[in-house]
Amino acid sequence: MMQLFWISLALLFYIYVGYPLLLGLLGIGKRTVHGEVAELPSVSILIAAYNEAGDIEATLRNKLALDYPRDRMEILVVSDESTDGTDAIVEEVAAAADIPVKLVRQQPRRGKTAGLNLVVPQASGDILVFSDANSLYEAQALRRLVACFADPAVGYATGKMVYTNPEGALLGDGCSSYMKYENRLRERETRLGSVVGVDGGIDAMRRSLYTPLAADQLPDFVQPLKVVEQGYRVVYAPDALLMEAALGNAGSEYPMRVRVALRAMWALHDMRALLNPFRYGLFSLQLVSHKLLRYLAFIPLLLVFITNILLLPAGPVYPLLLSGQLLFYFLAWLGYRSEGRGDSPRYLALPYYFTLLNLASLHAAWRYLKGEKQVIWKPREG
């Protein structure tokens, strides 16, 4: 029992602290991307939308205002059988745009992945850029993102998501802290070769490397893994900025995290060959550490808590450690209770969001074990 407790605690330390430290040590002195841009490539910005009438116009106008040569840009919007006027808005913006803006309607509704499979063959750009329907790019973001492809070894690049939280929502604070942590990991992973997680709202890849995916596969996760499988790098461009509003409540964030975790678990299942260290070396360690162990972190969390209770008579350190755990989850509960209040203490954000993520992973794992898959969903509300 004592060994199980300490092994579980050590595993948690490795997942959240040890792995980032290991990345830092292994990446000392290594460069991120080699090569300089001689000529900007042609790009096709792909946007999958389902009932995004509230955001799609701002997103399109944001893309039209990007600092990039007009003769090397096009925008393709795939509408997944939208019913709220999204299509009409796209056509209205397209009529006055100074670059090609094309609407492709997918019927019947089959989800984002199927939509991308439908629209990619119609794209003419050398580089495919993937944007969400509510993603707003900084003016230089596109230039900075595609600059990564000056390195011939790079097949996929992802930018930096910055969550905006104008109302000071507590969940938004936790979400922002989580993304800062993820972005530090991506910086360090890029130095070693490839990152193992991208945002999906500001990604780019060589069109020649695009692989059509099954409708239930998560494109933000599987497509980069397919690129690695083909022998190319996936890199992080921290100066290519995407601004996206953080959600203000767990009612919106939690289902999204369950969905993402469930699809990621199936992605790991489908791409399990990449977990072979004899073939993929260090990348396999990264994939296990950053994704597999992270999504399963609820297991050592539960083991630490349960074994800690059973070990209370074994010495004074165990009551102290259990008190620390109880305090952490109490703060998470307070964060949940105070959700939506502008005066909520910021120190509640981290335990609240950490607990929400691991509960979502537990929920997703249960659905995975039951064989459930998720192909389509409603846009998250914030």
C-alpha cells in the first residue's frame, strides 16, 4: 500500500513537473526551426462552421485584414449544414472581399473532420491553414506561422492561443493558466523535434501531407501525428498569435473537455504505432508523457487519495499529505461555487480548472471503455 502511494505520487510529479524539467534539460542549446523565408507560399485558410452566425463575420473580416500578399491567399468555409444564416453571412462577405472566399456546404451534417476532407481537395494553396469559426488572428500571425515552412523538415506548425477574459471569470483564469503551461511545453518540445499537441484554431500544414481522416478522428490531434508518421516535424510558432475568449462557466467548458479527451483517447488508439520507442524514439516518450499519461492522470490522483486514507495510521506525514489534498479539492469546490462572480479570488482558479480537467478525462475514459465515439457537436457557448 505504501509503495502504491509513493509510486502514484511520483508519477503525478513526473506528469506535471518532471516531464517539463526533462524537456528543458534535453533541449538545451538546440534550435527550433532552420531556414529563412525566401518567398511567402500560397495559403488556403480553411474554416469549418456549424451555426456560427454570431462569430463568422468577425472571423472572416479578421482573416481578410491579415498582413499577407493578397494574391497568395484564399479562404474556404465549409458549412456543416448550418441553419442559422451562417451561409448567407459568408456569401455576403465574399461578395465584397478582395481575395477569393468560397463557401462549401456539407450535407447532411457529418462533422468537422468530414468537412475538412471535403474542402481540402478544392484548396489551391501550398499551405493549408486551419482556423476555428471564432478564431481571431493578430495581424502578423499568418506570416509568422508559415515562416516555419522555410525549414524543409517542418510539415506542420501551430501558433499560440491567448485566452481573453474581459470579465475576469474564474474559469477563464484557470483556462489561461493551463494554456500558458501548455505553451511552455510546446516551446521545449519544438527544440527536441516535434510537439505532440496543437490548438486547432491556428494551425498550418503542407497541403501535400494532408491525409483524409475518418469522421470520428480528431483532426487537431491525428493530422499532426500523421505528419510525424511521414517523417516531418510538428513545430510551435509562439509569435503567431490567436485570441479566443475563454469560457466563463463549467457548463460550457466541461462538455468540450470531455469531447476533446474522448476523441484524443481514440486518436491515441488509432495512432498507437507511434508509441513504439524502438521506431519513433524520443517522440514516443513525448507522446506517452504529454498525452497518454496526462489523460490518465485521474488514476494516480485517485490512488494517491485512497491509499493516503488507508495509510493514515502509518506515520505523521500521511495526515499532513491528506490534509493538503483535502484543502486543494476544497478550494476547487469553492471555485465551482463562486463561478461567475467577478470578485472570486484568483487562487481558486488553478485547483478548480485542474479538477475540472481530470474529471472530464475520467468521464471521457468511461465513454471510451464503453466504445462511444463523438463525431458532431454544437458550438460551445461562452
